[in-house]
Amino acid sequence: MSNRTRSILKAIAVILVLLMVVMQLQWVIVPAIVAYKFWIVVVAFGLLLISSK
């Protein structure tokens, strides 16, 4: 896996977690994914594990 791909995966994971934190603080609410907050954070953690060396 190239460094660029690793960087993109890490950036996606960080964006997902930040979105979930903002939703938890109720600054932004996306009704379609409210029920999946936990699983989205788990997927973001998995992306970080995949992208680590």
C-alpha cells in the first residue's frame, strides 16, 4: 500500500470520528446515521489499523 493511500485512509478515519464527535455534541445532526454512530467509529478505527505499518 502506498503512502498516499495510507494518508487518505487516515484522513477519512479522522473526518469520520470528528463528524461523530460533532454529532454527539449536537452541533450537527444527520438523522440517517444517528443510529450508527458507534459502528462508524469502529470502522474508522479499523481504517486506522489497516493503514498503519
